[in-house]
Amino acid sequence: MARVVRFDELGGPEVLKIEDWRLPAPGPGEVAVRVEAIGLNRAEALFRAGTYYYQPTLPGSRLGYEAAGSVTAVGPGVTEVAAGDPVLTGPGIEMSAQGVYADRIVLPATSVLRRPGGLDPVRGAAAWMTYSTAYGGLLETGGLRPGDHVLITAASSGVGLAAVQVAARIGAIPIAVTRSPGKAALLRANGAAEVIVDGPADVPETARKVTGGSGVALIFDPIGGPGLAALGTAAAENGTVVVYGWLGGAAMTLPLNWPLTVRGYANPQLSGTPDGRRRMWHFLDAGVRDGSLRPVVAEVFEGLERVGDAHRLMETNGHAGKIVVTV
């Protein structure tokens, strides 16, 4: 039997419960994994609360995208990994049916990747969603180049810190935005060339001062909402805004400082393809091996029983980096 975190109703962290679950053997194209650590993502809190872009199947919904562990068995036709391999999960997971908050899971082989660069389970659980989102949004969608200034909002989040590191790795100039002065040193330590500690209304003006008045080539933003109109004025002429989330809640208002390109980025558009996964994985593996990509873990909770506490911390927005639950 596997121990699995499930929920029967929408709500706060208190709706999460642990149940015994009879785990099937892996079928054709499937992989069985013993989970050692789980990385939390903001999307999971939204999914649990019923405010994500798709809804959980209730009762008995599962939860979670991202875990690190080791392969215990593979089904017929699986050649990418073998029993004993250290792996991580992330691509193409439908949380209601395949959520990884558990001590053992069975997933399609396309959702399981060899763990890059010799990462341990805790850092492995903090790696895939953050760096694949930063890579896909900044480089493949945003077209970021060496020497470009990039404005990264919510920069102390897991994806934000990964984006700072990814930008610095290719020789771009990351400008990190945070509302917490206490997080500025961490952002600089992870490669931020400049840190803006300001209210949203002050960000464009400060960004233009940092760039000598020209504005940034790229804005990387998970918030959207009505504040996007003002934020977009930080962009240079013919600049690009990549929005990869909608934490602002309300409808987005487009900036009017044209010419400007505004694009939405959803990680599955790239990680859902074999070639996209390959490019993401090799970028992450190379960065981990040369030390330029270093997963930032905010706090580790021990045991599946602490998942609710981990969600409560995530919803305070007081942490910097990824929250991990060990199993």
C-alpha cells in the first residue's frame, strides 16, 4: 500500500489528509517511483482551493507536480530509466489522478526524468518546475540574450530565483523586484545585478534609471492583473513582456507603450514535447554541474504529515525559494 495525500473538498490546508492507496504495478510506458522528497508549487495551493485554471476531481483528488526519488520498477517499453535510477517528476502530470504527494507513485515515463547533475533528493525536488519555467519563459519564449536587461518580479519565489540564475548564466543582466528588504542580499547572492525594493508603482521608474533611461529588454512576471499596464512601461521600445502566472487575480490590463510584445507562457507548451523536455533537461543538467544553477530551498518539513504546515507557510509569502517536504 502507498500513503497518498488526498482531499475531498475545496478549502485551506486543513482539507488535506493521508490515506492508504493500493498502488498498481507499472503498466506499458509507466514507471514506479519511491518518493523521497516533494517540492511545493503555488499552483498546488490554488488547485486545492479551487482557484487554479482547471478544477480538481472530487472527492478523492490527489495533489502535486514535483517529487524526487528512485525508480523501483518500470513497465514494458520503458527504456529511458531503470530500477534504481535517481529521478525527478514534473512534466505532464494531471494532479487529480497523478498527484505526487505520496510515498510511492506510478507515472507515465514521459513525466519522469533522470535527476540532473547528481542533485540530492531535497534539491532535486526543488529543481524541475522552477528552472524549466525560467528556461522556457526567458530563453525560448522571451528570447533573452547576453547583455539584455531583464526585470524579474516576485524574484524571491522559486521560479524568480531560478530566473535570476538562468539570466546570469547566459550573461544577461537580471534586475530583481521584491517587496521585502530582507531578501535583497539573497537575490544578489544568486546573481541579481540590481535589486528593486519598492512598491509596484515605483518599479518602472527605478528600472529605467538602472538601464540609463532605455528600459529593459524583457519583463518576466507571474502576477499579471491590472498592474501589468504600469509594469509594462519599464520595457524598452520593442521590448517583451512574458507573463507566466496570474497571481494578480483580476483581468490583465495591457500596457500602452507600444511597440511592445506581450506573451503568455505555460510550461506544458514546452515540457509537453520530447524535444522541449530534452532541451530543458540538458540546460538544467549543465547548469547544476558547473554550479551556475543552484536550487534554493527555503525550508524542509519532515514527513507527509507536515504537508498542511508546508502549505500554510507557502501561503504566507514570507519564504524565499522552494518549500520541500521529505518522505
